[in-house]
Amino acid sequence: MRAVVYRGPKNVTVEEVPDPTIQSPTDAIIRITTTNICGSDLHMYEGRTSVEEGKVLGHENMGVVEAVGEGVDRIAVGDRVSVPFNIACGTCRNCTTGWTSFCLRANPTEGMDGAAYGYANMGPYDGGQAEYLRVPWADVNLLHLPEGTEHENDFTMLSDIFPTGWHGVELSGFQVGDRVAVFGGGPVGLMAAHSAMIRGASQVFVVDKETDRLALAEKFGATPIDFSAADPVEQLMDATGGRGVDRGVEAVGYQAHDATGEEHPELVLDNLAQVVRSTGGIGVVGVYMPQDPGATSDLAKEGRIPWQFGTFFTKGQSMGTGQAPVKRYNRQLRDLIVAGRANPGLITSHELGLDQAVEGYQHFDDRDSGWTKVLLHPGG
């Protein structure tokens, strides 16, 4: 089969690789209909992770079941399914308490709880930017979708970014009527804004500097804040009459940078500590790494990021962090899509064939105008 393979920094190729096979009675094989390029894929693409050369990439996947192991009884051949990026056994302590993003069994990497497809340090699993994908523990991990092709571009967001955006709002301690500031207008940040609006926020701000992203934020009902025009903290405080916001979502991660492009991994955390009111909450779903050899400081290379913890403590703020347990949210979010209450596919900018993946990675990584979310269709 054809697949997108990591070959080094700024170097992915589309190659012929072996087809996946049933390795365990609980496996399923999925024929991929849509797989997305995620912003977190760019950390690997840019050489800012320890991903091994030869890895098949892709953790945002959906498709149709082609084969199942003899131990699979809930999922059947022909089912249309969404594949959460988390790989979960379903029976360990974390899985049974709803934290499938921190499965204790799926990842043999020392010191890592939680597994995913096609990602650095997340286990030996190939990704789904390919024609086919092996899914372990299929009965646990796969989400049924309505038959046919309706809502394809909406449903493909269920594997990661829509639940992750929702999780960022959840981690912040959101309550109906809250004002929310989302830092980062990429796909996850836009999904956080969409989620906050669906959940009843009184006002949502999205902080970014890219005009195409800020325009999309407005389409979701959010107020855009261009941090290249003026200090975002000052803009947010002015917009809220000096009160600040009730909740903040960090959707940028460890490669945060200022308006000139200079990296400051602490920048967004500092801004959130300042703009979130006392006793308010912050949800962090932007990716941070235990080590970052490409960082601009020795501390950051070790995963140590000095930020305004004193302000955070003094204001009595709270913070939740970590990868989203997709299964906790994806059924409800699917139903919101079907009911017409959610339309996450609005962020889709480009739909490409698998053979165009190299072009897609280049444009998305260069932040070229209009390249906000890239979907790959291996079938054409």
C-alpha cells in the first residue's frame, strides 16, 4: 500500500510499504477514506521530536472496516468508523476510569503512558496517512458512524482536534456564561472556540496573527485578537473592561513565538496567567515535550520552561493539562454533528490525494495563507 513516511527533518515521502495485517484476535483493518495532517505532525516534520526515520505518520483517521480478528464482536466488516488517535486497551486502571489517553498497556516505551498512531514516543504503531491502518483493541477504540459519505469532513475531525478542543475547554473548568480566551487559532484552537460557543460561553476570543485563522474564528462566532497588532494581554483586558476572562485555553504548545517569529515557549502560559481572572481556570492542550533538542535555551531543551507561576499561584488559578481522552467525548460530538449543532469541517481548507501529501506538509508547515487544515483522501 501507499503511505506517508518520515525520512528526516522537512522530508516526508509517499512510499510503498507492507499492508497491515491482523496480528491479534482483537485487531481490525481499516480502509482509510480520510486522514488529516495535524499541527502536531509538524513537530515531527520539523525535526523537533525523536520520531524514528521510516515511521508511517498520521493519527487523525477514519474509514471503513475491511477485516476483523476473531475476537472482535462489536465492529463488523463494512462499518464506517472514526479512529480516536488514542490507542487504548480498555481494561487498565486509566482506561476504566475514562483516561484512555493514558492507557497503561498500549505503549511499551519506558516512562510513557498513552499510545497513538504514527507519533514520536507513542508506541510502535504505524499511522493512517496510508491506504490501510491496523487498529488494536478494535471493539474498544472504534466509533460507529452513519453509513455513506455524509458529513465526511466533519466526522474526520472526531479522531483528534474536535475532542481535543472540547477537552481544552473542559480542563479550564468552564461554566455556562463564562468568557473564554483561546490562544492559538490553528485547528485545535478553532475547535476550542467552537466548543466553547456550543457550550454556552458569553464571549470567546481567539488570539493569533494569521488573517485566515482569525477570519475562521469569526465564522465560529469568536472575537479575533491579532497579537501582531498590539499586546494581546492589553487587548483582552481592554475588551473585558479590565476584568479579564474566566477561562483560558492554551492551544499553541512549546513552539510558541512572538510576532517577529522568535520562539518563547513560556509566552502563552505567561499571557494566560495575566488575562485569566483570579480563581479562573486554564486548559493546556498545546503539545509540550519532556525534551526539546531544538529549543532556544538550555532549560527548554530539558523540557523546563520558566513561566509566571507566581502570578498563577497568587491569583488562585487552576490548570489542567494533557492529551484528550477522545472516547470520553467523540460519541456526543458525533451526535452534535448529525443534529446540525456542530460543523467542525468548516476549517477544512484543502482536500488532497495521498500522493500530494508532500505538498500538503510543505504548505501547512510554511503557514501559507489559506492552508488552515489539510485532509488527505487515499482513495482519490
